[in-house]
Amino acid sequence: MIFFPAIDLKDGSCVRLIKGDMNQATVFNESAADQAGQFAAAGCRWIHVVDLNGAFAGAPVNAAAVKSILAAVGVPVQLGGGIRDMATVAAWIEAGVARVILGTAAVKNPALVREACKAFPGKVAVGIDARGGKVATEGWAETGDLTVVDLAKRFVDAGVAAVIHTDIDRDGILAGPNVAASAALARAVPIPVIVSGGVSSLDDLAAVKAEAASGIAGVISGRAIYDGRIDLKQAVALLAS
């Protein structure tokens, strides 16, 4: 199981939001490259990056910061936020992003997911952000009636590398991940699931690790790292053991 430290980018800086609210952002590092370097030095095997401005704008906004991360580290980077067309998918992969994450596009343009998976095998993930078990889009600003499991099932045969399941109600508040929901999703589809939202301690990571048999393949954490609640090296070792 892989531990993914998160870098959420707002106006070029590394921030964390509370429940996805752009007005409740805490800046932890003004240098995205420096933050990525710290993660790589601690032994992290992947880095999870989100262009928050891009998620709301529907197009990349923090490209300079993302490219600084790619230049600073040799570990693979997965990127989401504002990726809504094939040109953007191709541009990011050509720039060195190891895996692009399609979130809003997976709901509103599922054909894009299939096209991207075909063009770039193993390099496309679907990000499913949930509020009360229902899928949220447009930077979490819109929530419809589509369930998480129903959306994931649409892409079972598409070649998706992973599904990133984020519980918005727990994101950024250190309330613990929704392990049960993520495990249920992992059991419902044959696609590896990455857990996100609310991870606040090594005990939380152990709880997710205990569900490895369900198909959970990784865990994303942000605020708990920046707050010092999770030691990076211990987290990486725990999930890799």
C-alpha cells in the first residue's frame, strides 16, 4: 500500500482547505518545489498534487508550481484539478506527470476518461469526491444524485489505473478517513482504490491498512503531515510493511 503526501496548490502556494472551502485555506509552504523535495527526502514513493484554482476554473492555473515540483523530484507525481480535455491530459503527461486525475470530467464527459485511458495506459485515475455518499464536482461546489459506486462502475472496463475516493465532509478536519465507504467501493469494483480525506494519525493509516484485502491500494494525507501529527517515514513504512 502506498502513502501519498498531498500538495494542494492555491495561488502557487501549498495550502490545506477545510471541507473543500477555498475561503478556509491555511498556507503551509509558499514553495511547492521545496515541499515536494521534503516529501521525496522522507522516502515517499509518490506525491499527490491538486491544482485547487484549476478545479474551480476548469483549466490549469498553477502550472508553474506543478512544473517546479516535477523539476525538483524524481518520484512519480499524480495530478488533478482542472483537467477537462485531451489536450490538457496530453500536455501534463508530456510534461512529466506520471498520472492525471479526472474528477469533474469523469461525471460530465465520461468519454474523455475512456479516450485518455486508451491513449495513455496506466496513466489515468478517476477522482471521486463524495459528500454524503453522493458525487460532488466543480471543485466540490456541486453535488448531484449520482452515487460513488455507480460512477466507479461506469469505468470498470475503461482501463482506469486507480480511483481516488475523497470524503469531503472529513477533508481537512482530521476526523479520520471514511474507511468503511472506501472499502465498500473497493469491493464493488476491480479498480485499485486510494483513500483520501480526514487521515489524521498512524492509527488511521493502520485502520486503512487492515482493509487492504478489499482492494484499497493507497492513502492520501495532507494536513496531518503539515501539523506534525503523522511522521512521514513512519507512515511510508507502515503502509509498505
